[in-house]
Amino acid sequence: MKLYNSLTRSVVPFEPWTPGEVSMYTCGPTVYNYAHIGNLRTYIHEDVLEKTLEFLGYTVHRVMNITDVGHLESDADEGEDKMLLSARKERKTVWEVAQYYTDAFFEDCGKLNIRKPEVLAKATDYIEDYIEFIRGLEEKGYTYFANGNVYFDISKFEDYTRLSKMDLDTLKIAHREDVDEDAHKKNPQDFVLWFTKSKFGKQAMKWDSPWGVGYPGWHIECSVIALKTLGERLDIHCGGVDHIPIHHTNEIAQTESYTGKKWTKYWWHSEFLIDHTGKMSKSSGEFLTVSLLESKGFDPLSYRYYVLNSHYRKQLAFSFESLEMAERAFEKLKGKTAPFTSIPTEGVELSKKGSDLLEAFKGHLADDLNTPNAMTVLYDVLKSEIKDEEKAVLLDKMDQVLSLGLLDAVEKSNTGVSEDEAAYIEEMITMRSTAKKEKNWAVADAIRYELKEKGVELIDTPEGTTWKK
Ligand code: AMP
Ligand code: ZN
């Protein structure tokens, strides 16, 4: 296995601290709003990373935090509390907001076949541990107290820019017009470990601490949860590329200052999904969610297919036109895999050609998770001369990583529909087939579109057209 390591900015052989075992930490969602499909792009690729490692024979221990503590609008400790803003708007308590969006996040993950990590850690369950960690840093002289907050002094940590490779003299904290810089910091990049005072809004979630009633900084939760759940040596730490300059940089500084040891071997970052404005945000512009895709008639798994067709280290520009194209390709693919759903695979041995195809698939994934190339092998399997039983085995194995539901698409279909509705759909399918035979494409497309509006997806297979709601 080879992986790109953001620390060295190169693709390197993957050698975990303990051979065969992988500890993997993934920064989880901030649950003050729905996840947008950009966030979910990162979670899809992380899911593929975990499943690829397993596919290659590693045992993976994966942890994800849930940021249910209120946090400020900017990564650099500035702005208003996002959770509180959301609670005020929705007339809920901050705890209700956090639970609601945590559930919504896992519902979206379920629809995208993203597996829940082995350990899910709520930030609010680790308050005592943050306090202990900050005291440890305090004892070692890495902190200072100013204006009611405990800060980490980055000048005490030698290697602060190891990950970001930024020049501190020119590095300016991203400055927004509505955000004032904190005059109490000794260095502009110093960050808060424990707040008792924030000049913005009132924090609703508060805990007692040696420094007064307050709440932890954001970066600390990932360091502490990772240490507590996965130990002092971490193999892979994941997140989106936006986390490199501040969040992950601060995590390294405080964790290694605390333990006195090198911490994470591989820093793995997924590139952004961008929209026509050049970025994707939860607070401005069109808010693209899984529910929005569904309301427009898309199957969430078409989005997964779309994402897997791009490499995780390349930016992906989202448009509904490109998603539409991906959905059509995905439908065609499911049409081709549908006949293999009912073929028994028990005891089937792979021929030389079958094994070669499997090796090619593994090889692409082991090459820094090249999912677009791995997907082409799926098509090679379908086109190849090997026996149908072998194809069924290979599709099943490959889908363990790709998780596109290739072999259960048809089984899952046609549920939750009344007899009348089913009869109507069948009638429309017959009309569409006639239109297609007469090369009346406009009518055929109109029928597909009309059914799609009703949430019915048509799947063209060699045996005819099936559908699912
Ligand atoms: P958040 O809930 O904002 O902390 O983000 C959750 C995850 O999504 C983090 O790993 C972010 O780095 C990642 N992320 C945020 N925006 C995007 C985007 N536009 N495309 C891909 N990943 C993103
Ligand atoms: Zn994190």
C-alpha cells in the first residue's frame, strides 16, 4: 500500500507502527447543521480508505469524534458560537441541536453506505480528560493565561509549521471583516485550550475547571480523544485539506508537547468539493445536502458513484449536470450487475483471469486509493470472458470497498408502493419501451423524467427495465 502523506508531501509506502494493525482517527462533523455534500465527499473517501485497508488484510481501529461542543465560527478561535446561533434560530436547546444533527449525519452516512466507525466519541463526554491534558501542558510550561482564557504558546513548540510548511512571518490568520483578532495572544497563531471568556455571545454548554467555568477549545478534543482511544502513536489522521493550516497543525503541537513523542505517521487529507462559487459552505450560498439531492430525484448512491470517479486528492467541481451524467452511468452499471445478484457464489474458485482482475483492482486501490482506476476494473470484469459465477464473486468482493450496493440494487427495489402505483409504473415502462422501439426518444425521456419526479428510478437491464422507489 502506498499513500500520500501530507507531512512529506509525497506518496510513500504505508508502514503502520505495528505491522498489520492500523489506528485511524478521523475528524468528525460539527453538529450544528446538516452536513453538506462536500463534507460527505471527505467521509466517503475516508470510508473507502478504511475498507481498502481491511481489503488488503489490515485490522483497522477507527475512531471519529462528534463535535457537539459549541465552537466559534473561525478555526482560529474567532467569531460567534455556531451551536448557539443554530439553537436560537431553531428554538431548541444546544443539546437538542447537537443530537438532532448527529442523527441527521448518520442518516446521510447510511444513505451513502458510509460505515459507522468502530468508535464514535462525543466531544462532551471527555471534559475531564481535556482538563487533565491542559494541566499537563501547563506543568510543562506550554500555556499562559490571559483575559480568562488558557492559551497554547506556539513559540514553545519547535516544529509548529511541520505540517503546514508555512512561513510564520508571512502567515496571517485568515482575517474576516466581522472578526476581530484577539489582542491577548502572544503570537498570532496561539490558540485557546480552555475558554472562560469569549466576547462573542454566551456559551450555553459550560463546565467547571481549575481556570473557571467555561468550555474547551476545538483542537483539543481531537488530540485528547485520539490519545484516549488509540494511544500515543497514531498511524493515520484524516480530515479535509482545510484542516492542515490550523486544526491539524495545532493538534500536532499540543499532542507532541504533552507526550514528548512523535505522534501521527501519516496525515491524510481529502481535497474539496467546490460549487460554482468556488467553495461550499454551511452558512452561505446554495446549501447542498443529501436531502436536497433526493428531493431532486437523485439516488444518494449516485453521488457516491460520482465521488468515487474522482481521486480524493483532486478538487471536484460539483454541478447537477455532472451528477446527472454520473447517475445515468450508475444506472447503466446497475443494469449490468443486476443479473449477478441471484448467482450463488459459494465455493467458486477464481481462474487466472479472474485473479488477475482482482489483483488489478487491489493494485489501483493500493496506489494511493486510485478509485477512478479501480472502477474501470469493475467494467473490465463485466466485459471479460470469465464465467458468470466468477463475475458474481468479483463484483461482490469489489463492492465490499466501493459499497455501491451493486448486488442488492434490484433486491431492494419495489418496496413501499401501492398496487395501483406499481401498475401505473409498469404501464409507463411499457409505454417507454414502445417509444424507444419507435426511436421516439423525447417521449421515452419524458416518461423517465415524470417517474423520477415521483421518486421512481428506472433501471435498464439486459432482461428489460426494472424500477425502484
Ligand atoms: P466540519 O463539520 O465543517 O468540521 O467538516 C467536516 C469534514 O468535512 C472535515 O473533515 C472538513 O475538512 C471536511 N470539509 C469541509 N468542507 C468540505 C468541502 N467543501 N469538500 C470536502 N470536504 C470538506
Ligand atoms: Zn479534528
